[in-house]
Amino acid sequence: MTIRRKYSAEFKREAVLQTQHPGVSCNQVALELGINPNVLGRWKRELEASPDRAFAGSGVPRDEELARLKRELARVKKERDFLREAATFFARESS
């Protein structure tokens, strides 16, 4: 079973840009980059069809993930501060 490789949107755009030079074929660029020529052709068609929405991916957008991580960090900090205060309180009570 082969492992599916993932490429960044910037890599895909640069690969397609290389195919637009005169005298350079998709097969030649694909061999240089180590990817399948059919994949490069698909990237080229996708970019030509909708340049602004090409290579969107299926993952969580970076901004949404960043906001989620910030919320989680704030929650963890509150829990840490609460536990620190509770430990201090119980340490004073036991002495």
C-alpha cells in the first residue's frame, strides 16, 4: 500500500507555474519534481478553472484552528490557576 503524499498549495501553484514556461512540458516538470504527470495536469486544470479557490484542501482552516487553540489555552490556564490556589489554600490549612 502506498502512502498518499500531501503537498502545500504553494508547491502546487509553483509546479503549475513551471509548466507555463515556453518549451517545458508537464511531463518534464512532473519528473523533475517527482510527481505523477496526471496529478500535475489535474492541478493545472483546477487552477485554471478557479484560481482564487484552487487547492482549498479538506482540513480546518488555519484561522479557525488558531482560535480553537487560543480558547483551549485560556481554559487550561484557568484550570491551572484554580488548582494552584486550591493547593495553596489546603497547604495553609494543613499546617
